[in-house]
Amino acid sequence: MEIIEVGPRDGLQNESVLVSTADKVALIERSIAAGLRRIEATSFVHPGRVPQMADAEDVMAAVPRRDDVSYIGLVLNRRGFDRAVAAGVDEVNCVVVASETFSQRNQGMSIADSIENVRGLAAEARGAGLTLSVTVAASFGCPFEGEVPESTVLDIARQVGDLGVDEIALADTIGVGVPAQVRRLLAGLGEVAPHVRTRAHFHNTRNTGYANAIAAVEAGVTSLDSSTGGIGGCPFAPAATGNIATEDLVYLLDRSGIETGVALAPLVETADWLSGVLGEKVPALLGRAGGFPA
């Protein structure tokens, strides 16, 4: 199972502390040392909207470059895409939100416009030799509209899949999903976009994130997002708490006999270090209880 570390972007973007560029790079270096090989390093968004990501170019200029490590940059529009390419990302992740209200608040555009945005960037990404993924945000529920019809999520996935994207991620942006939804949506995703790699992104807001992760694995997902320490959230989604924690997820998968290639001890050390950087204890539980057997 491939684990994608999203702490440097989705993790830090919702923290009140403005983390220094050096500490962001240190977090990325620690993640690599633990065995993580796909890392969402930053986002190329307006600094006035997300000030935590204002140093995107500086981060990308300082990260270690290795053939076995792929850096993901999140973009919301052409301007962000151009910045990401110039900064030297290996992958670009675009977002299409599955509810109109949240789409307007998060990106300032409609769902249809977001899909057209992906259409315009797909050929550009291929021309630049970059992997292009699309995250369907709020796939399991919207903080403003409530329930999101599964048919809406799958129609978005079908449309972006037809554009030739490399990967589609279903994201529980506000942590409302349950395993039954995960199984249904991933089964549907396999039908509407059978040629596209699958990925899942869960938050543990209502303590269902890890159950959802296991459900996704059993449904055949190939990659899972997580954040060291369990930090994160969305600045534009009320009460959206942290991502599932990388160390807690690795423990769960390891004990289930699912190989990740990621070492637990350095993750726990990084989470403890991160608590010091943020000035408060991170939400992850493994660092408090310890692994088993000891």
C-alpha cells in the first residue's frame, strides 16, 4: 500500500502557527527518511487566502532531489499550475469540489468551471511530463449543503477520468464518511473510470478515518493520504480537523499484514518534533501509547 504524506501541505495549511520554510523542509526530509516516497510538498495558491503556503517556491527550491521521491504541488488554476511547473514539482494535484457552495467558497468557481480548469491543464501537464491527479473534495459530505449525492461524485469522476488524468482521489474533506460510503463510492469509481489509479483521503473528525482507510484498502484503493501527527484540515471548511495520522495508519496496516515500506520509529520521532514546532501536542495517538509489541 502506497502512503502519500500530505502533512507539509494539507497538514500545515490549517495550523495557526506560520511554520518556517526551514521547518517545512525538515518535515519533508524526515518523511523521506521514514520511507515515504510521494509527498505533497506545498500548494501554489494565493498567499492572502492561505498564508501558511506563501513560501511554496522557497520550499521547492530547498527540498532534496532524489530519483525515488516525487513531490506533489496542489494547484487551483492556471496561475498556480504555471508556478508549480516553474518550481519543479513532479506531480500536480487539482481539486474539484463535489458541492457548489463549497466549490465557490474554496475555489471561487463552480463545479463545471473546475472541471473545465482540469481540462485546460491536462494537456499542459502531459506536455510538461508531469503526473496529474484530481482530488474530488467533499466526496462524502459538504459543510454547507450536507449530504452530497454519490451520483454527483461519480459524475465528476467520470468527467475528469475522460480527460486522461493519471489518478483520482476521493476526499472526505470534513470527516463525515463511513465505510459503507467508501465501499460504494470506490466501487462506482471503478466503473466510471476503470483506467485511472485510485486514491483516498480521509480526515478523522468523527473518529471514522481509520475504519474508512481499511474499507478503502479492502475495496482496492492503491494509495492513501495521511499526515504525520494527524495535523491538518481545510481553512474553508468549518470544524474540519486533522488528516488521519501517518504513524497511526502505518501501525494499522503493518499489524494487518499490509506492507507500506514506511518505518514507524522515525514517524513517531517526527510527530514529537512537530509538536514542538507547532507549540502543542499533535493529535496522533501512537506516540502516546507506543507501538506493540514494545
